[in-house]
Amino acid sequence: MPVPVPQQRSVPPADTSHGGLTLLVIEDDPAGTTITVPELSAAAGTRVRVRTARNLTEAARLLTDDVDCILLDLALPVTGSGAEPVAERAEPASERADELAALTHVLRIAPLHAVLALTAQDDTELAAEAVRVGAQDYLFRGELDARVLSRAIRYAVERKRADIAQHQLTESRLRAQENARLERGLLPTPLLDGSGLSFAARYRPGRSRALLGGDFYDVVRTPDGTVHAMIGDVCGHGPDEAALGVELRIAWRALTLAGLCGDELLSTLQQVLEHERQSEEIFATLCTVDIASDGRRAGLCLAGHPAPLLARHGRPARLLPYEDGGPALGLLPRARWPRRQVELGGAWSLMMYTDGLIEGRVGTGGSERLGQDGMVAMVNSRLEQGLAGEELLEAAVAEVRELNGGELTDDVAVLLLGRDPERIRRWGGSAPRSHPASVDRPPSPPARAAGAQRPPL
């Protein structure tokens, strides 16, 4: 029967200065090492505990978490130890696999322990092969003394710890790269071909080393020419909230392309949220805008979300009405979300955002929030400078961070849709393909002269 693998801790500690060391000697004649515990302790400069095992089965019983290093005689027979037969092992792929059978078995049952291989003095090739297979170092039986052994134990323990740390770091990097590829693939690609609208977006998750947060947005154009835009925020900042945000975004796109909008769409999204959330306390705010095919008017629905910001050509930006909004998704089981008609005009820009943009700290000591009024003033100030589109969003997010005195702790998502009849005419009634966090537009105009009209966002 195979010997069960003892439970291992993540990285065996090696307190070589205070707690001492524990060495497990696996040899059919443990006395053959000729090294006594007092000699080894004196050479190591600290207390050394030695356990001895005459075979691999006995070694498995003695292999506990407090063992720091294993000294294994490569000549130890494996018969009756529970080790796998040589013919059935995939490793080591060596001509001397049978001579390394004991080592292979020890490495399998003690993957996190340092191992020293003990062999005859004239068998250099076997000793080197043992290190290639997985031992941290080797010792020759004829040259073994207390000082050499104590130094080898310390070296093997530290090398094993370094190997484990490097392996964990490599796994962490690979996992981070895979997560980044996954999260990047989950970010939306706006579908705006043929709409004539410009698009820009900025997305900054509050979660450290992440590409996705609980905020989500999307923009699609349906066959009837209507452009549907959405932005939302799942409460919380962890990976579960990020995953739920992706689910809601994908569900919104599918439902929108299927022809749903307004209250019917939000009611269905609430059902999705209720079935997918981890806790009944989880909710999500949402803002949807349905822009008519002529681009001059839109329907607005708010589910506990801040109202968008609208700037018409030559006028200051202002918040759209929010009095008729409904509750956040997931709060009330039979809620309703009225759809309000909004006149956009001929040339305009519409900025949709999550509360991470307006909840940053401002003022002396960071005692106040920026708020919606502060955001409107900030955007109008940037408009006075002639900024528009992507440059405007970049400047706005940078200023919010600066006012906050550092990185924002909440997720931030901002998207900007705009209509410019002159631009539409230049593109022959359509706009070039849009991409996430980008905008297709002519070069930004220079800062306006005194008395000139303010450009749209």
C-alpha cells in the first residue's frame, strides 16, 4: 500500500538562530554517519534535533512539519517501503533511476522539505544526478563531519526556501497574467458603427492590481438606429462584485439587442441580479440612455444612479433631471423605473459616470466630498480651456485624483457620447469604428479665445 503523503505547510520555517534545527536521517544504519547530536549542535552554533529512520516507511511516520532537512542515504533499499516500482515512475528520466528510487520517493512525500543526498565518495555522477532530480545538495559519506554537515543543512534549508518562494512568485505572475487577459477580454467593445456619435471612456478599478471592478458600462446601436448607453455600479469592490458587474453588462446588452428598454429591461436585470448575487444585501445602481436615431432626443432611466451631465453647444454643462428616478436594482422586489424624455439638441455631449468620480475628498484635510456640483464646476472649467472628448475625461479623472490627495479607493467609470453635425458631415453620415476607452475625432481644437463659443464636451 502506498505511504500517504504527510500534510505540508506552505513554506517550512527555518529558525536557525533561536529555535534550532530538526534533521531527519534516513539510513538503514543511522549510526553509520558517525555524527552525534552534541557534535552537530556545536558545529552549527545552535541546537540540533536528530531523528533517525531505518526505512522509508518509518521515515514517513517521522516526517512532521517541524523537520527542517532530510539526510537520505541513496543506497537505502526501497523494497517494502510503499514506494512506486521503478518501471511505473515517470521521474526521474535517468539511466540511474533505480539508484535514485529512494530519493524519488522522499521528494514525493516531502515536496516542501530540504533534502541532502548521501552517497559514496567515488560516485560523483550519482551525486550530481541527485541534485538534478531535486535534492538541494549532496554529501560524500567518507568526508562527512559535523562542520560540513551543519553547513550543508543550513544551505539546503535556505535554498529550498528560496526555490519555494521563486516557484510561488512564478505562479503568482502567471496567475496575474491570466487574470489580466481574462479581465481585458471582459471589458466592453462599443457597437456604434453608423451612429455618427463620438465615444470616449475612462475606467479605473479601485481594487489593487485589477483591471475590472464593480463598475460597468456598455454602448450598442440597434438596427432601428437607436443608440443605447448604460453605466452601473455594483456595491462593493471585490472580485465577486466585478464578476456580477460583468454579468449585468452582458445581460443588458443581450436584452437591449432583443428589443427591451426602460422599465421592462430594468425589471429583467433586477431578476438577473437577484439570482446571481452572493447575498441579499448586494445591489446595483444603473443609468440607461436611449438616444433616438436622429440624435436630438433621448429616454433616460435612473435606478439609484447619479444623473448624467449634458453640455449643449455654446452652453455650460448641467445635470439632467433626476427627480423621477427609481431605486437601485435589488432593493425593492416590485420596483418601477420611469423613463423620462430629454431634449439633446443638434450638437451636444453627454457624460455618464459612477459615484467614484464624485465621492473623492476635497478641501483642507479632505473633510468634504467633491459631489455633483463640484464635478459640474470642474468640467465647465475644463471646457473653458477648450478640452473635449478623451482629453477632457483624462483631465477630469486626473484632477479628481489630485484633489483626493492620491489614488481613489472606489471604482471609477466615465463615458462620453457626443454628436457634432459638422463632424457627421465630414464622415459622410457615419463615424469610424469605436474602441474601449478611445474616441475617434479630429484633432482637439486650441484653447478658445476670449468671446469664442465653448466647444461641446
